[in-house]
Amino acid sequence: MMTERIHNRNILKERRKQLRNSLTPAEAKLWSLLKDSQLENRKFRRQHSIGPYVLDFYCPSEKLCVEMDGAGHFTDGGYEYDTERTEYLKNLNIEVIRFENKDIFDNAEGILEEIRKFFHTNHPCPSLTKEGNFGREKGEV
């Protein structure tokens, strides 16, 4: 029996590309802190699709979705859509955490700390903590 592919389905390829090329300022800021496995050596993907939904950020090893919410999410329609989407992802054992766009500019470290709370403690590289390589530029000593 063949199982249906739900990650990065071809039908959403152009949409994912479009979203990656037009990140909001808040998404761009958070991506600058998550890319290249900077946060405790966890790999994040941006604009990763699962089923019919494109997630802002997804960490496969933690089954964690991170969403940055702008004004469109704070309407009745936006709330209903987000609720449906969260239920879909929870049924796949994917945890969803949401932040308001403005928060990344007001409290980036607080957002990173909140994301860390969802990391499992048995990660294969626990030696890379924020006291270790977190925040260092490549090549810095």
C-alpha cells in the first residue's frame, strides 16, 4: 500500500518558493536566528509544507512548527483557519507555537527561549547550548 506524501507536496512548490522569497520582516528576523542550525544545533526549514498547509518554520527532529502571526491572524476567519490548521498538525504529533510579529523585534531572546522549551532533552547534540556556539558568527572564536 502506498502512503500519501504530505511533506512538501509538488502542488505547493511554487507557493512555498513565493513565500520564501517574500518573507515578512518578522519572519526574516526569526529566520536569521534559526537558519544554519544556530539554535542548539536544531535544523529548521522555512516555508515547509505539511498536507495542505505551508508552515513558517518547521523543525523535523522536534516535530515543531513555529508561526509568526500578523494582523490577518487576529480576525474571526484567521482564528478559524489557524485552529483548523493546528488540529491537523496536532493529529500528526506536530507541536505548534505562535508568536506575534512584533514580539521578534521586542524580545527575540524571549522567543528563542520559548522555542527551546519545546526541544526534547535527548537530542543527539546536547553539548551545543546557548553558552556554547549559540549566536556566534562562523569563524569567530
